[in-house]
Amino acid sequence: MSLRDRLSESLPEDRRQLFVGGKWVPAASGGRLDVIDPADGSVLTDVADGTLDDARAALDAAVAAQPDWAATAPRERGEILRRTFEGVTARADELAFVMSLEMGKPVAEAKGEVTYGAEFLRWFSEEASRVHGRWMHNPAGGSRLLTVRKPVGPCLFITPWNFPLAMGTRKIGPAVAAGCTMVVKPAAQTPLTMLLLADILAEAGLPPGVLNVVTTSDSGGLSSTLMADPRLRKVSFTGSTPVGRKLVEQSAGQLQRVSMELGGNAPFLVFADADLDAAVDGAMLAKMRNMGEACTAANRFLVEASVADEFGRRLAERMGAMKVGRGQDEGVEVGPLVDENAVASVTAIVEDAVARGAQVLTGGGPVDGDGFFYAPTVLADVPADADAVTTEIFGPVAPITAFVEEDEAIRLANATEYGLVAYAYTRDLARTLRLAERLETGMLGINTGLVSNPAAPFGGVKSSGFGREGGFEGIEEYLDTVYVSLPAP
């Protein structure tokens, strides 16, 4: 069976429509949106290209479903999420295949995302029945204080192309648990995984109108239209900082609650006392997850001068040996970038670094042939003002800059508008505590290249956004607090 036949089996034409009010419906205009295969640049399939009228219809459905869904027992909401977790787990191979085709990542890595994304469903299935209020005496006497937590209301979720399942489940999971309805707008490059997830949620018993999915080529028009509607009460966005800023501005009109998970420029610090083998292992994980197309990807390698050459040599050896190819082929470790613009951007960043004196230890350019492939690249002696240091790369490029002492490393690490995540390798406990206190970041990985965990709060500071997804904090983003004053009995 061909790749496209397998895809059609998972998502036949009637499942490549809009999902509104519990039904699969065509776009009002009848328009279709092509989905491109990043491995060869050809058209993979198409989906409905939703219009602004379709977006309004989806919000209408969410608004209509909100009262009954808010009144649904928390345990029942949790059980739906639990069944969805089981459905996603049972169809992991199918989801990974679809994700690999539309996004490009190797199937083995896509399976890892399915496991990670499913855990948000399981975690929030358990949190649904743990939404607490409080009861207390007025300290001044004479009355009692009662607080009640209520769902925020209809939400808009705008999800990115790089993690098409996990970025959806970590928004949908807490919203369902809290009792919120939603409209989801997946990225135009990767809409298929979200459509398959919507099918699984419906099979798990999610009532019509609670989840609505609108695929569209007009993301800006959809968001501005829905955010101008006073019935929409919450917006959660994962994507670039410039788009996030625009959405925050738009939210002011209706004073919507917003969660923004935006860009990153993660420093990866390696001190001379680090276990260098472990540091290289962690660097491979932090840099090459998703071909470097991740907001959590290590973007800058700040390495103490005495070990910088050795670290660079080992990292180049590992990255240079990685197999590049179509994500569905056996043994492939590095798939294509998402589109030709991504290749052009990474190419320009590397060329700028080389022009400023950086040394190419491995890679250094696009891979010849069809598709949007870029060779895993390690650059040494990268100056601190190079684009590779100041710009989010979003590709398989590791720029190394040497430092002499700890204060310099911290200064370089903080010299960015972003503050999503940082990584550090050291055996010094006192230094670890200093880093935790001084690094301007929302998350910090010590002697590990992986920080994402559904049980932990994910989010950043500065221009990396605000709000948290996952952990105990994740459901708070979807709850309002009502205070009730009662006379003393």
C-alpha cells in the first residue's frame, strides 16, 4: 500500500472536513487547502479551507454547548479524557504515521510525541475532579468567605505545526477537564493530526460542540474575527512571538484571558566540571529533537573554554553521523524541515555565522535533492553577535560560543529577549542553585536535555510568553474564581 493510500485509510475525505457541532461538514465556500509533503514538496492531500462564516459557526456551536458542558459532572469529563487517552494509545502507530507524513519527523520520533501528547489527556483526566474552592472565617468575624471555581467559557486554541498532537492535547486536556468548550485552529501545514484526534475524542464520547476544529488558510482572519466576539472568553496560542504580540493586542478589545507559549532562544551551558559524555548526549536530545524545530531546542551552546574544542569535536561526530531522509524510511534520524522558507532561513543564519568567522565542524548547508532537508550542522567559534546566537534557529544547527567564567556564561545566557528554557551541565550543587536563581528562564534542565513533562508547568518569561501548560498549574488557566460572602450562621 502506498503512503497516500495509507493516509486515505486513516483520514478518508469525510474526515478531512471541518468538525463543527459534532459533525463533519464541508467549508461554506467548498474550498480546499493543500497539505504539502515536506520530504519531496508534492501535494500530500487536502482538507477543507474554512471561511470566516465557518469560524463563526464553530463558535456558535461552542457557545451553545457551554452551559451543559459546564454542568457535566467532573468525573464524567475525566472519564472522557481517560477514554481518549486509551484511544490515542491504541492508535499510536496510525497517529505517528500521519504526523510523520505531514510534518516530516521520523516515525520513531512521532511515536514519542504520541506518548507525550497522550499523557496530557491522562494527567488532566485525573485533575478534572480535583478543582477546589475554599471556605474560611472572615478574619474580622461576622461572615464567612466561600470561593467557587468555574470554567472560563468558550476558548480559541491556535496550535503550531511542529508538534501537531502534543500542542493540541495540552490545551484540549485542561479545557475539557475544567468544563470549557473550544474552537481549535490547527496550523495550515499540519492539520491532519488534529482531525484524527478530533475523531478519537468524538469516539470517546465528547458531546457535540465541546470541540470544534476549523482548518483554514486564513489564520489571521479567523483569530481576529473570533476574538472580536464577546462570547469568546479565552485564547491559548503556541507560536512565534510577533504573532503572539498581535494576539495579545487583539484580546484587549474583549479583555479575553490569554495564554502565550512563544519563541525561545535556549542556552545550553557546559561547565568544565561537567560529565562531557553526558553533556553531549543531552545536547543531542535538546538540539535534535524534531530536527531542531522546537521552541525548547537548545539554540546556543555556551561552553567553558577549556572544554569547548573537545565538546565541539564530539558533538560534530555525533551529529555528522545522523541519517537524513524521509521520516517514514527505516533508520532515518533527521527528517525534512517543514517548508522551503525554513530551509532558506536556516541557510541564511549559517552563512551569517561563517561570514563572521565561525568554523563549520560538520554539515553547513542544505541537502541536495527533493524536499526540504538541511544537514545537521555544528559551528565553532561563533561570535556572540551572530544571528545563530541572537535568533531562534528552528533547524538542526548547533552554534558553539566559548566562555571563561560563570558570570560571563550567565550574562551571555540572559542576553536575549527570550526566556523559555535553559540547560546546564555541571557537577557543582552550589552552581546549580546559583543558576536557578540567576538565569532568566521559565524552565531549567540540570544535567538533562529534556524538560517537557505533562506533570510539570511548561512556560516562559520575558518575550517567551506567559501562562503555564501542564502540571497542577495547567487547569488554572481555564478557571475563574467566584468569591461569595455569607453571613455567619
